[in-house]
Amino acid sequence: MRKVLRWGVTVAVVAVLVILVWQRRDDLRPLWEEPSWDLALIAVLIVLGHFLNSSEFWVVYRATGVRVGFFENWMVFTAGLLGNLLPGQVGTIYKFRYMNAVHNVPYAKSGSNYGANLVISLGSSSIVGLVGVIAYAAGGGDFAWAVFTVFVALGAACLALLRFPLPDWPLLRGKPARAAAAFNEGWHEIQRTPRTSLQVVTIDVVKYLLTAWRFQLAFGLLGVDESFWFFLVVAPAAAIAGIIAFTPGALGFRELFVTTAAVAMGSTLDDGLLAATTDRGVMLASAVVLGVAGYAYTVPRLRRANTTHPTPS
């Protein structure tokens, strides 16, 4: 039932996006007939954003004793990026499998590293979003109380998750108990190293600044002229969608969150959806190019590891 619902939502959202793009195809035609350098700059900013995102995982891995190389981590990330365009989080599963086979990282520990990074990133989103809401209002825009409240609640939840210990799950036995223990161990390692959280937050802030600039360019291509602070609210909304979405590549969810944030800040529904869809098109192209390179680099290493250690830990 859940799978049917997931596909139903995905198809419905894609259908809405296709209809919208078709209805406003005249607005988009100049972008493809006479490409602007802004499109190329958006592509560069997307690649930089992915690079910073992968760096966060590298910082978390190193903090938990995993000695993965910086470039290797970048390639694993890009491979996962392409894989996650398929249903079932194929890219994330591939990353976990690679780290297990090549670096002997238990799946549960990869899960805790992944979870800790996501919680820190959600906290960063709330910080950046709050700054954007306040600065936009200080510059003469409307104060978006609904968006402000959401970011405050999100930040409080993330602080609680990072501050308080996870339960020990005493009722579990056997393999589930070992998996829970490995997950908790990785999570506690992150909690014991606040410097790691600070490093990830710093990387996140830089990433959101670049993403805000990217959305400013995407909206500008459609004639929407807003201050940078406006897009500093839209950027973390897009990131949150990518974290919590259950559709392949956050398809539909990301566009919905971007549009909702833009409308809450005073933009129109059509402009929000169209700009988010334009950005999505460039993102898909970059994911394919980067993902192919990632798989070309990681697949041979994974095969060698499977030959040497055929039974995963």
C-alpha cells in the first residue's frame, strides 16, 4: 500500500509539473533557444553544492574513525546521487554497501553517520532559514510568521536529538540488538565531538549561501527579482525536502517545498513551481554526469573488495 501511495504521489506531482511547464512553455523557450550564461552558472553552483554536501559526510566519517579518502568519498557520493534517482533509495544502499565492503563499516554505523549528518543539516537549515526570514523583514519585506515558526520548531527538535542520548533498546536480541548498538555507538561518537557538528554546520551555511544564489538566478531567469534574503529562506526549504522526501530524487517534494516557501514569502505559485522545475532540469543533468563518473570510479574498487572479502561484515 505504501509503495502504491508513493508512486501515486510521484506520478501526480510530475503530471502537475508537466502541465505547468506546458502552459508556460513560452516563458521557458528563450532559456533553451538562447541559453543564458546564468544556466551555466547554476550548473556550476549545483556541482559546488554537491561537493560541499559530500564533504559533510567525509567530516562525519573521519570523526567516527572511518579512513575514507576525500576524493573517494566524493565519488561515492556522486554515485549515490545518481542511484537515488531510482526508486527505493538505491544510491544510499549502494553507498552503504560500498563502505561496508571496502572500508568494513557496518551498515548500522553508516546509518548512524547518515542520520547524524541529516539531523545536523536540518539544524543548519533552521538557522539559515531564520536568518533569511528576519533579514528579509528587516529589509522591508513581510515577516513570514508561518515559516519562522516552522524553522524554530525544527531547530529545537534537532537540538534535542543531538543533546539527549538515544535509548538502549534492552528488549532487542541477536542481530537487531547488535545493529541498534552499532547505530547508537556511531551516534554517541558524534555527540561526543561537538567540533564535528560545528564543522558540518559551517559547511552547510556555505552550501546554503550558494544555493540561495542559485535560486536567485533561477527565479531571475523568469523575471522574478527578489533580495538575496528571500532566497536564503527558499534554499533550506529545498534541502529539507531532499532529506525527508520518499520519492526518487525528492521529485515533486523539492518543488513543493520550494514553491511553498516562495509563496509564503510573497511570490506566486506559478513562478515558484517554474523556477524550481528549471533548477531541477539542470540538477538532473549534473547528477547524470557526476554519477557516471562516480560509478566508474567506485565499481572497480567494490568488485575488488568483494573478491577479497566475499562475505560482508
